[in-house]
Amino acid sequence: MRPSAPEGGPGGEASSAHDAPGLRASARDAALAEEGWVRRFVGAPPRLQEMKELYESLGLEVRLEPLTEEELAEECAGCTLALALFRVLYTRRSP
């Protein structure tokens, strides 16, 4: 039997965006969840590409969305660097 991934890892459920310091959930999260997408994490290159490839190698569909100002904590509002670099990675099982 193959060991399962830890919670929040490639095979487990992701934690809420509320758990990440400086980030908030967005309306987009709820809409994508209805389509079967699970928010996994927010990242920037090069780790973002590594995680995308890892999830794809596990047979999951991967979707990258730009980070929005709505998702930033108040003290991070207006950070153009975060908005330009970071992406939200979502996964779902292939149909």
C-alpha cells in the first residue's frame, strides 16, 4: 500500500487561505471550489513551477491564478511586487 500524502500536501486537502499569514480567501475560491478546484498554496518562481510539475506528475489538473489585492492582508495592500510575482495554485482530479 502506498502511503498517503500529509494533509495539505499533494494528495491531501489544502488548508484554508485564512491560515496563511497575510492572505485572505477570495470570492474566486468559492466559485472554483464549485467546479472541483482545491486551493493549494500561493507561490512564486521557481517553487511555483516545481509544485505545478509535482501536482501534474500526480495526475492532477493544475490551474494558476494571479494573486488579487482582495486576497492581501490590510498591511500588504498595494504591494505591486506580490501581485506581479505570486500566483495561487489550484488542483483538481482529472475528469
